[in-house]
Amino acid sequence: MLIALRKSINGLKKDREHGAGWLTGRALEIIRDAATLDPATTTDKFLASLGGVTDALLEARPAMVSISNYAIYFRDELGAASSTARSPQRLKKAAFSIADRLIKLHQKFSAAATRNAAKLVTTRNIIMTCSYSSAVCGALEQARRGGRDFKVLAVESRHKKICYGELTLQRLRQSGIVGSIVPDSQIGWQAARADLMLCGADSVSLHGWLINGSPSLELAQMAQRRGHPFYAVCDTSKFDARGLMAGLEQTEPDFDRVPLDLITGLVTEKGVLKAEDVYKFTVEDLTRSVGERPR
């Protein structure tokens, strides 16, 4: 594997400032770069090299299922293309085309989930969020552009030297969205001020929970106790239809496992899904979605 690709994958592995959506897009860009830069002179060597890149991405962020789902789909599609490609040059073009299509599809899914989440926001809402989610920020920015006036309570969500609540507010301030930080120790009584809870998701297990940055679990529990709606914004590429997360749910201490029973709905590109919809989701549904041609 080229040194530049190794550095990019290592950077993705160590990144703790971006959300799962951004990191998924970055992973797909790395795959596209690999298709362009790889010096292999035979189709077998090219397949082996690209297989090494996808394997490294699978290992880099195993709890982010969307990266794994797209990487696996890319690898399968490339394998199918290799049966008809007559030269490594044609296979490289096919690899670039597959990766580029997946990038556009990821952008389309993310934008659709964001639009659907923005519809939940009304004027005079006080919205509480935690961790950092580009999908949640995007939804709030879109709602603001739509003329809705609301306030945001961003839970500190501190992990080591990073305050994810502050990262959230830094981005939202650029769109003129008013917000304030809620210390992690004050979630309980500050939740009484909010009337809508929003968070992102790194992945969704079909066994009944989602994985997201801490303190998502406490926020969901407070929402249930106060009778407030709690939504997670995530497209279906984050659904673990393959069971990839088995045994990985508790590997990172700064992430929470939130039971789907605590969630009002998952806001996806398909609309708002309930827990019972998630349980019905299959590998065929995932493949059908990822195999879609972006228009």
C-alpha cells in the first residue's frame, strides 16, 4: 500500500473531531484515491492492493458501520467488474467509477436524512443535543435557513481535551444559531428546559440499540423521563444488517449504547423509522439502497 494511503487511513483512525458521516465520506475518498494512485500492472495485483485498502478501512473504525458497509459493497462490485475487465487500466477506471458513485450516493443519503430531520424543528423549539453530529448540525442549519428561530443546548460531551458541545456550537454560530453549553454534570435538570432532543449515530444494531458518543444514553433517559421526543439522525448505511458490530459495542469508552426503545424515531433518507422498522431491515435492503444509482 502506498505511504500516502497509509497516512490517510491512519489519520481517519485517529480522528476524534469529525462525525461518522464526514468520516464515511473521507473513507470513500481514500478508496477513490487508491483506485487512481495504485501502480499495479496486473488485475490480480490491483485487486489485492485495493483489498488491502478496504481491509485497513474496516479495521480503522470498526464501530462506524457505514464505513464497513460501503467498503464491503465496493469490494464486491470491484470483484464483479474484474470478471469482464480486459486490462488493469479498465479495472482501475471501473474502481474509480464505483467509488465515485458511492461518494455521491453517500452525499445524497446524508442530505435526505438532514432534510427530514430539519422538518422536526419548529420556531421556539429549545433543542438539546450531545456529542458532535454533522447530520444534526446540518439539520439545524437547514431549519434556520427556512426561517425557524430556535435555541440549542449543547451538552459539553467532554472526552479528554475535546469538548464536542463546543465544536457543535462553533459550527452553528456561523449560521446565526443561538446556543449554550450544558455541563455534563447538569444534563438532568437542564433537560427540563428543552422540548426536543436530537443526536447523531455512529451505527445502529438490529439487536436493538444504536452506538453514539457519550452522553447519548443519559440524554435519551432524560428525554423519556421528561416526556420529550428523542430522535437520532442517521441514514440507513449505518444499519448493521450484517452483524459487523458483534462484540464491538463496548470497545470505546467515550461511546454509549442506547436502546432503541428510548428513541422516538430514527431520521433516515427514507423518513422517520421506528424500532420495529429497524428490526425488519435486511442485508438485501442495505444492498438495494447502496446499489442505487444517484440521480
